[in-house]
Amino acid sequence: MNLLAVEMRRALHRRVVWVLILIALVGCTFAGVVGFLSSTGKTIAELHTNGGAHPAVLTDWWGQAEGDSAVTIAATFLLIGGFFAGAAVAGAEWRAGTITTVLTWEPRRVRLNFSRTAACGILAFAISFALQVVFLASFLPAVFANGSTAGADGGWWTALGLAMARSSLLTAVAAMLAVGLATLGRNTAFALAAVFAWIAVIEGLIRGLRPGWAQYLWGENLATTLGWGQLENAEFTRGPVLALLTLVAYTAVVLVAATVAFQRRDIAGGA
């Protein structure tokens, strides 16, 4: 536990983490202003033009209207930010050459790698949840001044909280996956290039050439887990529990490979 706490403090000392948090806070402020201005002087029907959701309507934050909800939009950016932060935290050790110093202090490599990965995951979950609270709170002036809170009963608040927790969990998974990839490649760029190539290129090709394999892809499983239900218009049936387990299994494979590589690598020789 002491090593885990140390790794969490070391991660929080990375400038990139605070830069990403600052960018997120600026984005939350901007979104709140846009939400208020775009809802001023409009009726609820006008806010729902073309069946879309609007954050000035409280129940549009999650699950009530068509289109992207506020939680879904936040989750997209948090996944990207969590992955980048995890890759930067792990990759910085290799770029700065401080990995040998850390191993002098804690020579048990498996324990060190596990603690570093877990620390990034825990921080990603906590920061993600806190940023979602700030993001949604930025829309409260628009809700109270121009929108509506109708339909926001206890069940809806529970569903919102669970959706935020799932988004935070997926952000934590993304951060830990990034740590694993950055450890394998010994730099941040490798992790970023690997995930971009897989998500943007390889998965796109698989969807086009082998549609039946879509149920095994990262994108479909992420969407199923976040929405916690069967994807609409999907040509396959896949429950959210299985989708979440699939993501965890994929991440675990990368983390095991990264741990084995870290344990066997000749750090001093740079091999």
C-alpha cells in the first residue's frame, strides 16, 4: 500500500496530468456557457429540435433523449485524456531515464509495475468522476434558468450515477492499457501510435471486411459497456457484462505482456 501511495503521488507530480485537468476544466466552462446561451429564449420543444438532446433539460444528461447525452460526450473525451495521461506517466520514466533510479529504490519489478499501473487506474477513475461532476454542474445555470428538471426522479439519478461510474471505470481501463503499452514500447509515442492504428485503421477494416467480428472489437464493447445495454442496429447480440469482461480481458493480456517484458528487460543496457 505504501508503494501504491508513492506511485500515485509520483503520477500527480507529472505536469502533463495537471495540464490535461486544466484543459478539461476550461472545456467544462466553455460547455456551460454554450449550453446557457444556446438555450436562452427557447422552449423545451425547441431545445429538442430534430429529436436531439440538450443539457438544459436535466433528464437529457443521460438516457432520456435521442442523440449523444452529456455523459456520453464527457466519456469520449475522458477516455482520450485518460489514455494519454497513462501513456505519458509511464513513458516519461523511460524518456527521462529515471527508471533505473526507481528500480534501485524498489528492485521488485513485478510489484513496481503493478503498483504503477494500479495507481494510474485509481487516479484516472477518481479524476474522471470529479470532472464529470464539474462538467454536469456547468449546465445547472442553463437548467434552472432556461430548461427543465421534470422527470428527474430517484431512479433517474441512480442511472446517472451508475453511468458516470461506468465512464470513470472505462477511463481507468484506458489509463492502465496505456501504461501497459508505454511499458512495452518504452515511450509514450508507441502507446499512442499503437492504439490509433488499432482503433482507427484495423478495427475499421475488420468492420468492413468481417462484420461478424464486430462484437469482439474495442469500439463496440466500449459503447455497450457505457450504455449498459444492447447496441441499437447491431448485427450481433452482446450483453454489457460480457462486453465489460471482454475489455478487462484484453487489457489484462497487454498488462501481463508488459509486466513480463519489464521483468526480463535489461534496463541498464537499454535492451
